[in-house]
Amino acid sequence: MRIEFVGRRPLLRRGTPVHRTEDPGHLVLDMRQLTFASPLELAAVAALAQTFESLDVPTTLHMPGESDISSYLARMDLRAALPPGSRVVGSAPEHRRLDRSDKLVEVMRVSAETEDELMDRIGRVALAQLDPAFGRRAVQSIGELVDNAVSHGASPIGAFAAAQTYTGRTSKRRGLEFAICDTGIGILKHLRKNPAYRGLRDDKGALAHALQPGVTGTSDKRGNGLADLFNVTDNAGYSILVLRSGTGLASVAARRDDRRRDYAATADEITGTWAWLRVRDP
């Protein structure tokens, strides 16, 4: 199977070219036509490769054709997140490696054992680059996504996360972009554990329910679940969340109390849940 990553942020769209009949018994992640890489592409590639490795399917990664994008993938340690023995076609220009721990979080495997380490690193990035009060709320929102991935999306493979800050040179607002891709059972199966949601029919509907206050796959009432992450929009902050699970795709843009939601079905199914969050300073 060959998956093509084409253009900018291809995994935020409903359709990503997946050629199932090509390269049988092999996963080919073709990033040669990628023109902009975000933390979501990085975390998803790691999750896909590790998921197929668990099925004894080897991975080949074709690096992007543009040298600056290949350099970014190398700087974010994508190769280190691939299974041992994965084949990488193409190379990245070599640069002197600088400490960017105040601006980014390289691709890392996330589990109950590494959750605190990830959140410490996210905290350093957010507080260094964002308005302090807004940065703290951003960390709380990201913590909700991480908690869901580690607890509800737990699997032997784990999850993969990455983060990147932006200066606001174009948008005039500094921002933080975060992605985490787990390899668990997915939102639909998780919600069906709760008798109240056993009637959910598809992934699209499950995502719509998951973003409502108080919805969880357990019978206890432990808060607002994913709805809590929009606390970051206080004080005129802006955020956009995209979730993919199974064949469902949800996007929610939020400012203050305003929520603009969109739900769709995708042509291809993913294992687990992928989450991408971008926040901008007030």
C-alpha cells in the first residue's frame, strides 16, 4: 500500500491518496510531493509505520523533494520514530543541530510513562513563546488531548506527538501547533463502552458526540472530556481542532464562546485517533 502526502497539511483534508493495490505486503509513505509539513504529518507517519510494523509489514519512507522540508523532518527526529529496519529513500541536508527546546518538541513516543515528560516540554515551549496566561491555558488544553490519547487510546504501540511554535510573522499572532496520534481502539469503540452511546452508528457521529460536554466512554462523570480543551479560547484567543478517528473527520474553530463545527466521513480508515490543535495568542 502506498500513501501519498501531497501539498500542505494533507491529513487535514477528507481525502489523502491511498493506493491499496500498490506494493502489497509493504507500507510506502510517499512524501515527495509534500510542500509543507506540520506536527500532524510527523506524528501520523510514526503512528502508521509502527502500526504496520506490529502486523509484520515493513515501511519505506520517501523523503520530501524540497530540501527545507526534508531538513525539517530530520530536525524533528522523524527517522528515529520509525521502526528499526525501515527504509528511507532520499536525504536531508546536514546542518549544525541547535537546541530548539523553547520552540519545538521533536517526534516522541507517548505512553503513561512518558506523558509527564511530554507535558514538561510542551510547558517550556508554550511559556517561552506565548502570552503567559494564554500559554498556561494552551498547556491545559493540550493536556486534555494527551490524557485522552494515553488513557482512552492506550495500546501496546503507544501514541506519537510533536509540537511547533510560530512567530506570527504572517498572521501577526504567535501560535503553537500540536499533534498527537494514538494507535488505540478509536473514539467510536471507546464511546460504545458506555451504555448510553452503544447505539452510535459511525465514526462521524461518534466524533460529534465526543466534542459535547460530559460525553465519555465511561459511566462516571469526570468533567467535560474533549470539550474542556476549548478553555484556551478565553480572552479572545483563537484555536482550531481537527480530529480523525476511523472514517470520521471533525474540525472545530473556536473564539471565545463561538464554535464553528464541521463533520465529515473520509474515504480511508485510520487506526486510533489523530488530533491536531493550533492556538494563537489573543
